[in-house]
Amino acid sequence: MPTFVKNQRGVRNWKEASGWLEWRGIEDIECITPDQAGVARGKMMPSKKFTSNTSLALPSAVFMTTISGGYPEDGNGFAYPEDDGDLKLLPDLSTLSVVPWESDPTAQVICDLVHQDGRSVEFTPRNVLKRVVAAYAKHGLRPVVAPEIEFYLVRKNPDPDYPLTPPVGRSGRPIGGGQGYSIAGVNEFDELIDDIYHFSEGQGLEIDTLIHEEGAGQLEINLRHGDPVELADQVFMFKRTIREAALKHETYATFMAKPIQGQPGSAMHIHQSIVDKKTGKSIFSGPGGEETEAFFHFIGGMQRHIPNALVMLAPYVNSYRRLTQAASAPVNTKWGYDNRTTAFRVPRSDPASRRVENRIPSSDANPYLALAASLACGLVGMLEKIPSEAPVGTSVNEDEIELPRGLLEAVELFEADDKLRDILGDSFVSTYAAIKKAEFETFMEVISPWEREYLLLNV
């Protein structure tokens, strides 16, 4: 992985923020923060009110909401605060940027959540990731990450009873599959992609590359590497950006893990390396360029604990439709050198850029939680000196599925892993598990076409 790049977008203090807003003629500000699903929650206000030391708050229940808008039941270590007290929004001014798709001059800023007395709120996603990064810092280490996000462009589909279909490109024909790395496939959406780049540049977001993936209308954006919190912020904002650009062109952009039957799923691959804070060098490579014990232990930690953290990487019932045999996705915890059929791939690189790519997360995952889970598993491996298995050089994504097959199984493993609970925080684990159980119960209320097709007249 190349030299660490610091995000240069940042406003450092309120004086600079006031000047930044005034110079751009900003009228309104969106104060946003990711909920457990990665959905932007927050408040909008006039810029003058934002700079007047106004206290911002959200109810704590916002961060206990399921993707369908419901709430979990008390129990198994989870309980609502008795007063559903407000949590304070604390703007991170380094994330202040314009909202380029708004017609009126508008800015946005990502906020952290703190209690009324200033304590960090343990169970909110951005704070969970910060907690993991702090655990690395405690041992003199700094993680560096680079996410790759896949998504589909699909025709507008306001009726959820109908399957999603590929969009029509500039050729006037529906997009077909099998166009991995096709420039012609990318060119089908020239104007939409131009808007993605334009919107991203306006927000200071750095796209490394953009490609057409294998699926019909499936694209992938690769981000430059850097600090985990900053990169999670970028993914959080990229998802908003891509959706807005797509809507401008009468198209949906979806980050569902498996949106179209018969097409490949969408992943969020995470490249990871660990740097010694004192030397600034990767701990994955020794003085002679050889692989270190820390490198193998990082992989060993992911092999042992990623199945227990899978609910953070594959958070919905739909996520598990992607993790199936022969679906271009991992089905176990094997690792290998430049082997894209494994869960953990070590790309070809020089020793200074040695990194481990986690190919299990799906693009529907909350980026803060996916990064937190992956890095936590690697840290446990290094601290516990967990040995890795031998690398594999053959295709292994058609082997027996060793990962949890569904949401409830993943939640059960998640709650039982005390090592992860110690790093991620007890209140987060209890809250997140309760939300996922509630979401599963909501899913079970829906009767699928498969049931009507095969059970209606046969049983």
C-alpha cells in the first residue's frame, strides 16, 4: 500500500468554519450522522444558527431503529434508556463540505454523538470505529485502509413486488452482464458518471478508479487509502452522492448485496495494512522484506473471528444470498496470495505495500461497522498470536460453505464472542444484536414469490 495520505478537506475550528461558510454563501447546513444501518440522520438549520453555538441533539432511540423503522424488544442485555434522553451532536468540522446536488447553497457536516456530560456514546457506529482505532493506538499502531465499493444501477422501480431490472444506457438498450472492466460498459453511463465525479470533487472526495463489474449495470469505485474513520466518512458520503447522481438521471443506485437474481452480488472489499506509529513503517514486513509474525497473526485473527463478526459485514437477510457457492463471493475463511476466490487475499505488492484484502463484506454494510469488525478481528489475532492456516492456491469459493448461512446464526455467534465484545463495547453488541433480531422477525412476516410458486397448489 502506498504512502499514507491524510485527508486535506478539513476545517480546523469554528472561526475557520464561519469563514468557509461565508465565502461560499452557504445558507443551510445538514448536520448528519450514520445510524446503525449507515443511513444519514440529523438536522438541517440555517448557517447562522449553526455558528452561534446552538446545541444539537437527537433522541437515543434513533440509533436503536431497524431498517424498516421498528424497534427491538428489551431483553438479552438490551434495554432502552428509561427517559430516551437526547444525545448531543458534536460536529466534526474537518468533514465540512458542500452538498453539490442541492439547488440552494448547502453544506453538510458529519457529527459524533456524546452524552450530555460529554462522554462518547459507545453504541453509535462512528464511535465504535473510533474505539477500535484507539485500541490500535494503545499498542502504538495505526491501521490504514482502502475500501472498494460495488453497486448496481437499476431502472426506477417504485413497486417492491417487482424484480429489479438493469437500466437502459445511452445505446438505448438494456445493459447486459459479463462486462467486467468493459470501457464500453462504463461509457453507457457517461453523463451519470460525470455527475458522480463532479459531485465527489465538490465534496473533496477522492476516487481512485471506477470500473464496470461483471453484473449488468454493476459498477465499482475504489477509494484512496488512509485513516479508517476518514475513509468510512468517505464511503458514507459516497453512497449519498451516487444515489443522488443516479436519481438525477432517472435511475436508482442500489447497494443491496444481491439485488438481481442470477447476477453477481455487490461487495465492499477492504484493503488493510498496519503501521508502526513510531517508525511509520508497515508491521507486515520485516527488515528484509519478509512477512512478519504480525502479518500471519492478523490473518489468523480474521480467520477465527470474522465468522463471529459476520453480522457486521453481512447485516441483512439479503446479504446471505450473496455468500453462496459459485457466486463470485467467499464461502469460507481461506486466504491466499492474489487469489480472488478466498475470503482474505494478499495482493501482489512490494514489501512496503503489503496488505490483506477482506473480500467478505457486502456493499450493504455500514462502512464504519464493517471497518471496525475487520480491524478488530485482525487486532485480536495479533494480540492473541493466533496462527493462520496455510495459504491456498486453488479455487475455493465452490467448496463447502463454512460461514453462517443466515442472519440469526450470525447474531448468535456475534453475541457469544467475548474478545470482540471487549473491543467493540458491550452496549454496542447488545444494541446491534437486538436490532438484527427484530429485523429478522419483520422479514418473516413477508410471504415471498418462491412460497407462492411452489407451495400454493402443491402442499
